[in-house]
Amino acid sequence: MSGRAFELQLKGYGLTTAEIHYRLPDYPKFLQLYIWQEYDLAPNFPELKGFLDFWQKDLEGPLHSIRIVHQRLIEPREWRAVDGIISIH
């Protein structure tokens, strides 16, 4: 895990995966699949929204549907203060 990824997780970001179905301009009857994955903030998903804005402005394949899965990898319940010292032989 990179330092940036860990820093984002500490700020509340979680791993977001988007399954993006889109149509090819030359073959509109066929659906293609693109998998996008990045650290993002739920429920607003600013990173994903930025990527989808880029897609609609700069790419030719019109979007058909998007399925999103999000999981925070570090949550507050995993952090706890330890009081004392534990000695191990």
C-alpha cells in the first residue's frame, strides 16, 4: 500500500469500484464493460463523478449503466488506545 493510499484511508476514503457499462459508437447494440477503481468518499463519490464527467465530455462511448461498490478499509472501531506496556519474553 502506498503512503498516499494509507493517508486517504485515514481521512475517511474507502476503496470504490465502479462497473461501467457503455455502448460503442460504431456498434450501439453491444455493451462494453470498463472497471474503474480508486479511493473515494461515500456517499457523494467526488472522484467517480469527476471521472464520469471526463467520460461524458471527452469519450465517445455513451454510458448505459454503472454499478458501484464501496468499502472503507480503516474504520474508527479498529483504532483504540492502549494503556500500559506489554512485555514479551
